Amino acid sequence: MFSNALKSFTSNISSNYTLSPQPTSYAGPWKIYDGKKKSTGKAASIFVFDKKSLEPPAGAGFGGRSAASALKRAHEEVVERLKKEASSLARLRHPSVLELAEPVEETRGGGLMFATEPVTASLAGLLQDKDEQEKAGGVGGRRSRYVVEEADGQKRRRELEIDELEIQKGLLQIAKGLEFLHESAGLVHANLTPDAVFINAKSDWKISGLGFSTPPENSTKPTSVTPISLSEVLNYDARLPRHVQLNIDYASPDFVMDNNITPAADMFSLGMLIIALYNSPHRSPLEFNGSSSSYKRAFSSPSSIPSKNNNFMSSQPLPRDVVNGVLDRLITRRPAQRLDAREFQQAQYFDNILVSTIRFLDALPAKTPNEKSQFMRGLPRILNQFPKSVLDKKILPALLEEMKDRELLTLILQNVFKIVAMLPSGKRAFTDKVIPRLRDTFLSAAATKAPAQERDSLKEAGLMVLLENMQVAVENSSGKEFKDDILPIINYALESPTHSLVDAALRTLPVILPILDFSTVKNELFPVIASIFAKTSSMGIKIRGLEAFKTLCGGGIEQENDSQGDDLTGMVAVPKAKISNVSILDKYTIQEKIVPLLRAIKTKEPAVMMAALDVFKAISSQVDGDFLALDVLPILWQFSLGPLLNLSQFQAYMSLIKTTSARVENEQTRKLQELGANNSIATTRNEFMSFTGPPATNGFDTSNGNGDTDFEALVRGVQKGSSGGTDMLGGDPWANASATATSSTSLPLRSSANAIRSNNASPAPAFSWSTPPVSPPPNTNLSAPKTQNRAITPDNTFNTLNSSFPALTASNPGIGSPSFAPPQQQARPMNNMISPTTTPSYNTSTQNSGIDWSKAAGSANPWSSAAPTTTTNANNSFSSFPAIAPPPLQPQSQSNPYSSFNIAPPPMKTTGGSSFSIAPPPMPNRTVSSGSGMGMGLNSMASLRAQTQSQQQQQRPPPQNQNQNQNWGSGGDSLI
């Protein structure tokens, strides 16, 4: 392939430009490559001529005329002529003349190379492509053969259309170029054919192919162009390709027949080119194959030359305006009858609004500001009349070029976005042409961080147009392009001190979110919005920020119901697609970022409160139930009680509060039900209410019926001992009742045997309130229980002790009062323990005033089996000691000098040696032995201990009571 030969070229162009691997189009002897300058990335077209293309086909012989020297000389003339073509472009600068980018260079193989502005194709190639389309079945039957390779490596076809407006626009541009050549440059083109016209990327038609250009005869204008010899150029050389020789199919009879070089000859050629545009196939109706004799013979007969009578020999009908006033003034035998280039531009053919618009647009830089403004305001009304190709390649680039004018920026952008929305290839146009201009216009100042007061109000007005047309920008750009190029412009608008810009930028949020990924929204867009919301002093921006939060949290845009009628039209409405309310932000960002921003709202304006309510509605479905209960609901209650809310607004808040609370309740209920299914044991309040201090009861013991017996004995004036089973002194009818006493708290009780074993191990405590005995309280009207109801008959083995020792109770005799000392206080002098005064406690509460004495003796008691015998023995052993009365509640502080039974306690004795502090009652799962508070201070106690120990061996209690005593006496648990 020829592209491989490019690698061997050692020219400035090949080293400074990157060329496409294959030619994109052909024009005469030239192969045209798409190129891009390495240093700047600017696009260009590289024209390459290979000298080998001049060589005749292999085996072709031309006899004597094919001598090597003559052929070589002919080749050199062709190369010189092609050099002239490129060098002429360097000297001629005009909008309708092909612009030269790099001058012509010779390659190592003897070829030529030069660079120009980017061109799409030559007019000849375009017409050939159109012929192939028509042969294949019309437009669309065959795609364009011009393929362009994009920067990303993808290939796309160049869509080239030749419609009426394109032809009119192109002919006008060629006429302007000819006017320049004839009047300013003083040159005649002499070979104006479709191969000499190029169409650039903007769809402009440009004149090239100036290899045969020459000054006209009798010209007085100085020029460096060497005149041509008509006799030489009209002589067809069969050794050379036709495309390097003069094409007499488009030539004027002035050249061939009169041998005159005049500017009018180009106008005749222009007329033949117009016929080719409408003809089918798109060629000149005159075909002479380079033969001058055939040309002269054809022009000798009026019927064989194009004229109005034969429709100018066109196979297709020509437009009326083309036939009348254009072709009939160009295809004439005499030059004086032809239109010149200036007159051609004024023809009726070009008198329409679209052509006039293009002509005005071409001359826009020379217009006044007022004319430019009026033009931009009226342009949107006729844009839909233009062909899409003209909009894309002609009007849109021209408008973008004028964006440098800040006065017109707003009007230009309105037209630009309308054009982009109309184009089927709007995405490519927006990406390639519009986005770079937008960046240059709006982000150049942002990059320099200009102060806010220096911001251009005109540019901000243009930015407002961009924000209003953000939907068009989203639809015509990819996610990466939008993130890299458009999102910075939106952030620039958000940070603007102009509230209207900030508002417009926030309103674009529902449009731009679908094209952005999560990371971009969270890390680049949301922080800017949150900062604006926290710092703004504008109520409108605050509300707009809340609406943005609602959108970010998944709150869809509420759509109004379109069915405003009575539904009697008989038309079935098409159901609308449901908008998925999926949160854009993650749950962490909502809980840790948005909710604190809502909590920090200080204003109580109803509009702000209701906007915040919408945010909470969106949040409620995105966060956890625990977070709703602990963080969201308090804020909702605070906002709902705002002093400025009316009834309906308050009810709206209450509706959300109820809904949210119901969700929390349901989730918590379900959670607890699942826990209950796992047989989890719930903790009750009473387990935490058993304190180690004074009991919190009312002084009654409802768990053991023996408390009634103790109360009966107390009010009848009978004193009980520590084990409290029998009245050893008076033969009381209750003497053989149950020996069980209850504590003030509902605790499991231990047997008297355990009490004796504990008594043997603990000395008796000393009481600071010990006084001489006082008379027992008077008898009450409570009757004693009948003897037949006693469950246990006491063992009177030790009858000798009954007359000398009073009864001892088995547990704390003071209901609701502690009566035993801690272990560390058990060693006391005996003189502090002798003859304590028995002072029982009473409770005047009527809660348990009705006592069933028949049940007291027969109640279930763990001590009712073997314990009475042992208890009686113990009582007999201690019968020489008076009964120990309970101390008053909290005697240390004397804050309550009366016990829970409202009986005055004895006076406190605060002597240093005999003071005794009462320890708090035991833990609820402990029982106190009856003898734990007594000491053995007499000598007779030794013999008594031996007797009681032998009795313990005979009356051993159950193992469970032993365990209870061991657990209590181990000292492992604190009694406080």
C-alpha cells in the first residue's frame, strides 16, 4: 500500500504530522490523508502526489514518442505544474480559496506533499459518491464511502448531502473566490472543474487546482504567476493520465476555439459545473476525451452544445431560477454576454431567506453590534428550514466562532442549543464543537480564581442559558465527558454569589444525576450543595437546597395528575412509567451528613419546614428504624411544633410522625418476637428491686403464715426466744405452735438445726440499746389459735430448761428491721449481751389485719418436719437468757426513732464500749439462723453445747438446708 511509502518520506510534514493509514479521498493526481499536527493536535489534510502514478501501465508502448527522454520531460512538466498549484495556494489568501497549512515539499521518491485545512472531499468525489447512491436505489441505498477514523479508534462515515441549499451556498462561495481571483489577484483559473473544488469540514466550498492558473491577456496587474501556453495545455498527451491535463469538457470555447484567455472563460466553466450538479450522472454533458477537434466540431452546431432549448443537455430537470437568469447568462458563445462573478452573486437564484442568512453569517464579523444582535434574535425562527448538514457544518461553527463576543453570548447559546437539539448527529457536534467552547468561555475565569466582584454579568447570563438547556447537554454527551467538562461548569455556577445562578444550578439536579456515577455525586457534587445549604442566607436557596436533598435521597419528582376531566371521554390513558425512588446517596451519607444539616435549620418559616418534611419523607425509607426513633423523630417533633405552621401543615408532619412511629413499632415488635421465639427469658423489674439496704416492704410478710403467729404472741404479751417455738415460763397455749419465724422480707427459711450449728460458730453480738426488761404490752382481743390446728408437737425432752430460759426466735424477730451483726462484729464482751430488753415492733397498716389463725399453724413450712425438736432443745439450752428484742430501723442516724410497727424503741445508749451497729439484712436468697446473734458467755454453756451437739447428730436436717447454711456462712457474698 501507498501508506507504507509514507514511512520512507523524509519531509517536515511527515515528521511533524500524524497521518491516517489510508487516504480518505482523491482529487485528480492527489491522495488526501487526514492528518494531525503532533505539537498542537490541530487537524489538517495532507495532499500527497506519488510520481509513480505518472508511469504508463506495464507493457504499454508509444513507439517513437515514448522515448524515455521525452517522457521524462513530460513528467517534469507535470510535477512543476503541481508545484505551481500548491505554491499558488500559499500566495492566495481568501475564505473561498483552500487554505494552505504547510508549503509543498518534495519527497525522497520524487513526489510532492503539502498540508491544508481539513477537507472532507473534492466536489468530484462527492458527485461520484452521489452517482453510486442513486444507482443503488436512491439516497440511503449506499452509505457514503468517506470514512473517518475518530480519536478513540472508531470509524464513522462522513454524511455528505448535496441538497438545493448546499448547492446555492457552494456556488456563492465559488463565485466569491472567482471574484477574488479575477479582480484582486488578476488571475484566471482556466481549469475550474469539480476536481478543483474542495469541501472543508465546515461544508464550505473552496477553490483549488490552480495548476493552470494564468494572468488574462492584456492584464496590467503585476503577478508572479507564469502565463500558460494554450497551445501546449490544449494538446492532449496520451502518455500522461487525464487528471494531470486540462479538462476541456468544462473548458470555454474562448480557450479551444478562440485561443483567448479571459476571466469570462471561468464563468463558462462555472456554468458547466452547475449543469453537472443537476445532471445524472453528475458529469459535464460534453465529453470529448481531451480531443480539441471533437470540441470544435460540437460547437459548430447549435444543437450539440448546451442551451436553453435542450435544457442545457441535462438529463434531469433544472430549477427554473437556474435556467432563467443563471445558465442562460453563462453558457454563451460570446464572452461579453456572460455574467461576471459579482453579477452572478446577485442573481435571482440566490434570492431566498436561507441563502441570505448564510451570506449574512459569512459577513457577520463586519456587521455592527446592533445588526449582530438583531440577526441572533431572528435566527431561531428559520433554523428549522435549514438542512441538517448546513446547520451542522456551516451555521453552528459560525455561531461558535462568535462566542468571543460577550454581548452576544446569551443569544448565541440559545441558537447553539437549538441547533444541537435538532441535529441527528447532535451528540458528535456537541462533544467536538460545543463543549470545548463552553470550557473556554466559562472555566477560563474560574481557573484564574477571579474575585467575585469581578465576575462578568454578561457571562453569567450566558451561563444561565447553559443551565436552562442542561437536558440537551445531558442527552448529547457521555458520562465521562459530562463529568470532566460540564460538571465543573455547574459547580462554578453553584459557587456563584448570584442567587439566580445558584437556583438554576440546583434545579438541574434531577436532570444531571442519571448521567453521573455514585462516586462523583457523593464526592464532588454533594459537598458543594451541602456547603451552599449551610452557608446561604437566602430563603429561596435554602428551599432549593432541601429539594436537592430530597432528590439525592430518592424522593422522586412529584408529578401532577393530568386527568383533570371527568373521565367520561372514553379515552384510556396510557399508564405512566413509575419513577423508581432509589436513593442516590448511601445510608451513611444520609445519616451522618444530611440529617445533621436538617437538624441545624434555625428558621421556622413554613416553606422551609414543609420542604424539610419532603426530605424526611424521602429519608424515612432509606435509614434504619433505630435511627428513625433516636434521631429523626425528635427533629420531626421539634419542627412540627413550629409556631408558624398552620393546621394542615401540622397534620402533614403528624402523618409522617405516625407513619414513622408505626414503622419503628413494627420493626421492634418483630425483633422482639424473633427473640421470644428463641426462648429468651425477660428480666422483670422485681429482680432489680431487692436492695441490700432496709427492705422496701410495708413490714408484712405475706409468704409465711407464721408471721401471724408471731404477731398474735406479740400482742398477747408473750415473749418469744430466738427460736420462738414455745413459751417456757408461762405455759402459754401457743407454746407448742410452729417454731418458725419469718423475716421481714420474703426469704427462704432454714431449719433450727442449721440455726444451732450457726450459733455454735458465732458469738452473740452486743446491742447498744440493751436496757432492763419492760413489761409486755397489754393483751389484745386477738384470740389464740386452737390447739387442734397445731401441725407440730414440741419435743419436751429438755423439760428442765423450760423454767429457766425464755423462748428464742428462729429468725429476725423484728419485721422490717435488721437484727444480726456482720461476721466481723461477732466477738463482743458478754456483759454487753446480758438481759436485752425485748421491745417488739408493730405495724399499724391494715393490709394484713385480717389473719386466718387456722392457716398459720398448718401452713407449708420447711421447718415443720424435724426441726421442732431441735428448736426446742435449742430454746431449752438458752432458757437462761432473756429474749432479744429487735432494734429500731436505722438506729445509727436516729432518723426514724420508731419501728415499722409504730412502737417506740428503747432509748439509745451511746456508750463507747457497748455500742453496736446493726448490719443490713441478708441478700434475698439468704436466711439467718436463729442463733447467729447470740454468744456463749456462761460456764454452763459448755455442757449445754455437748448436749446439743449429740442432739444434732440424731436430728440431721435435709441436705438442702445444709447447703443453704453453708452458702450463707461462707462469707463470699457481701451483706451490704
